[in-house]
Amino acid sequence: MNSRNRRQCSGQILVLGVLVISILLLSTQLYIYEVGKSLEEVRSTCISDLTLAMKLGSKHTLIGSLANISVGGESSTLLLNLERWAEFSGRMYQLGRPVLEFVPASSPPYINGSHLSWTIDGLGISSAYVDFNLSVLDLQVDVQLAYAINVTTTLVEKAFYLDQGSIKKVDVTCSVMNEGRPALAENITVLFQNSSSWVRADEQDIYGITDYGNGTYLISFEARIEQEDVRVSAQVHDLRGIYVQANVTCTALP
């Protein structure tokens, strides 16, 4: 199985993982009941666990779906996974029936809840956004919970080069963020354009990457590049499996 096929399965794998976590969270109600807690206390604990599990499951459904879409999966993947999650979650609560409704973002720039923007100006965005409404049908309680989940991986790329005659020394800085906060990358691939071809930077004789541990990475390499304008592309998978890329034209150093 190639890497693309493995990525396309990631959404379904993550959803299954979330279902297991949710079941473990809700199983605490049985223990509480067995040690003599009142039904009201059991119900209160179950509702608390249920809302936590629902939010966690919803977020991981978006993460898995976006990981799939960002590597070439269909945009409908998000809707299909949300429908599966809503169907499963309706059977999670033993004292009542949860009803999960969802509305994927449709206002620009989102289409069907997802948004991919990989620019030539050094900014890449892979994002999913969905509004949820949870209702619990229970004779003893009335639960109405609205929440929104935003999953966004952002890449900011800056690049400079020093002309050393026939060889150009290039420094590329990549900053990775999850929901606006610094995040780590699973892997980073940098390519540069030479004539009409794109060449991997890590195939050059002189190449190095520095991980600053805060979501910022410095990739340095030297290469023979024919044209005066030096264009580079950064391709990143974050630790959640979400892919994002950005292209930029390097700034020449004096």
C-alpha cells in the first residue's frame, strides 16, 4: 500500500480510535452504579462523560477527515465521517438517546466544511470547521449543547539565498501551527525549482535541517540553480497526519 492510500485510511482509523476512547469514558457509569451511587449521581456523571466524549470524538472526526482530504481524498469524506460519528454516538448513552446534529461551514473560504489554501506567497492552510448541536433525550434531564470544532494546520514559509557564483546557498524557515499555536511536524520536504524541474533539497551534497523544538524548522542547502529567481516549495505533514504546503520565491541576500 502506498503512502497516499495509507493517508486516505487515516480518517477512518482515527474515528475508530475515538469510538474506543468514548466507550472507555462512558463505562465509568457502571462502576459508579455498582458502588451504590444514586441514580441522579449516575445520570449526572454520565452526562458529563458523554459531553466530553462527544467533543473529543467530534474533533478527532475532523482531524481524520482533514488528514484524508489534504492528501487528495474527496471533500465528501468529512460529511461521510460525520454521519458515521453521529450514528454511532446515538447509541453511546445508556440512560437516554443523544442526538448529534452538525453543520459543516459553507461560508467562504470553506466548502463542505473544509478549506485548502496552498499559496505561492509562503502561506499554506489546511482547515476544517463544523458547528455541532447535541441534544440528549432523557426523562430526567434536558441537555442542549452547542459547540464548534476548528481544526487548522498552518505553514508559514520564508526563504533567503546567497549567490555564490554557480552555487546558491539557500535557507528556508518553516513555522508550523495547529489552531494558531506552535506545533511539531512529522516530516518536512523542501524542493527547489531548477529550470522546469523541481528537485528535492535533501538530495543535495550539502543539506541540513535544524529543529528548534517550537514548531520552527530551518532547512539549509546548497545547489546549482540556473535561473536568478530561486523558488522553493515546503511540504509538511504535522503529527496529526494533516498535509499542508506552500511555495515562495527566495529573497536574495546582499
